[in-house]
Amino acid sequence: MSSDAKAATSYEEGLKGASESVAEFKEKKSALARLQHWLHMTPSAVPMIVLIAAVIIFGLLSPNFFKAMTISTILQQIAIVGILGCAQSLVVLTAGIDLSVGAIAVFSSVLMGQFTFRYGIPAPISILLGLALGTAMGFANGWLVAKVKLPPFIVTLGTWQIILAANYIYSANETIRSSEIAEVAPALQFWGNSIQPGGVKVLYAVFLLIAMVAVLSYVLRQTAWGRHVYAVGDDPDAAELAGVQTKRVLIQVYALAGLFCAIAGWVMIGRFGSVSPSASTGQLGNIQSITAVVIGGISLFGGRGSIVGMFFGALIVGVFEMGLKMVGTDPQWTFFLIGLLIILAVAVDQWIRKASA
């Protein structure tokens, strides 16, 4: 026992003055690696940088670009695309894609108009019915993706055609004129109203878009449901093992996307004044919303990106269109540059994703 006590004492004495710090292994990261990590953690940074650069360049090329009227016009032009982009963003964050957003928006606007003018339903109720039916169309997409397990691309490609056809058949391809709507159902044109601070016209639709981006940004980043959306897009199997009800989340996402598309349809009536089943949004809304999402830094592989980035992406498209027009460039350059931006955005996304590997 005494020998054991002496051994313990000598051991403790030997530890006196020894360093108590724990071994640490630090990996020195290059500046490029740190940039890559920062961009991975801040997905809206790249579109924000591109947007600032585009504004500065066009501002230098055209002195009128920095006028308040120009900025207001750009915001008005992206109002519909931005709202459709909100719908598309939710779907893409789950690693899906929705090719029917434009068709849902147009058909919802037609339903709102026809319910009022064909059946005499009060405009506010027609609007609510249109919003509900838009949500139902999105729900159908989500059910086919989550329950039947069909690929989102195929499902929404099919429903895009079905909804567009139903839109033309139901409306008999008849347009409801702006003057009729203003006289009988002004509520349908609500989002086309405006305020004019300092003499600059700003549509209510612009404030709606900004509010939607702010609310969605908070929901996706600060709520459990938002984290579930990211988890489903990042790794659905791991999310399910962690207790996330992936099927329910997918259906909710597509249904909410349908609601946003219906809201975009309501905004279309206010923006254009009339209700037209052949509105270009039915054909181009899908591509425009995907363009805003991709340029905005939301990964097509799901699980990464932000609504704010999508908003920047929509603004980039609007700035390029307006800037090139003011400079007097051939409009085809807009498509050329936007195409380059899309390819560059996907390439940057692939590079940034390596930071998480």
C-alpha cells in the first residue's frame, strides 16, 4: 500500500508545471476556401454582388438610370415574376421544380373574372374562390409528387398542359376588358392601384412582393417548418429518419406554391387591367420564375438558398432589361446575357456546394 501511495505521489509531482492545454489541430484555409465557405453560408451574396455591379455599370452608362422613376418601373415589372419566384423557390428548395406556376396564375385570374362576370358572384368572393382553386391545383401537384412518387418535372409538365387547356376551354378564349372590370368589379384590379410619393408611381403590388419576401424569409429561417423544407431538399431520407413528415411537407409546399400563383394571377389583373386567358405569363411565367430562382442562388439540387436571393435574381433580370433598353442596345442582348448568368449561376452553385462536402 505504501509503495502505491508513493507512486501516486510521485506521479502527481511529475505533473506539476505541465501544460493543461488540449491538443488542437488547425487546418489553414486559403483565401479562396474561406470565400467558398462564406458564399456557402450566405447564398444571397452572389446575386447581391451581381445586382450592385449591374446597377453601377448601367448607372454610369445612362445618367437617367438612377432616377426614382426608373427604379419604380423596374419594381413594377418584376412584381408578378417575383411572386411566381416565391412559389418556385419553395418547390426548388425541396429539390423539385414546378413548370405549372404560370398556367396556375393565368387560370386563377380567369376564374376570378369569370365567376364575377359569368355567374354574378361578388368580386371579393370570386377572389377567395380563385385563391382556393389555385391552392387546390398546387395541392394536386404535391399529392402526385409525394404520394404517387412521380418526378416533379413530369408531374408539373403534365399539369401545365392540362391547366392551360382548361383555361382556354373554360374561358372560351374571351378577354374581359379593363373598363368592364373597373366599372363592375374594381376589387379585381386592387393591386394595380398605386401611391405616388414624390410624384413617383409605386404599385400596391410592389409592396405585396416585398412583404411576401420578408415573411417567407422569416418563416424559412426561423421556424421549424422552414427548417423541414430545407431538410427535405437536402436529404429526404435523413429528414424522414429524423422525424420529419416529408410527404406532408412536400404537399404543403406545392399547395402553398399554388396559393402564391393564384395571388400572382390576382396581381396580373391589377397590373394589366384586363383578364386574358392568353396572357404571356401562362407560357413564360415558368421560365421567368426559374430564371429568378437560379440567378438568385437557390440550388436546383435543393436544400440551399434564400427567398431574398430570388428577389435579387428577379431584380437582376429587371435591371438588365431596363438598362440595356436605356443604353439603346438590341433587346436580344438581354436574352444573351441572362442565359450567360444562368449558366454562371449553376457553375458557381456547383463550386460552392463543394464547401459542404
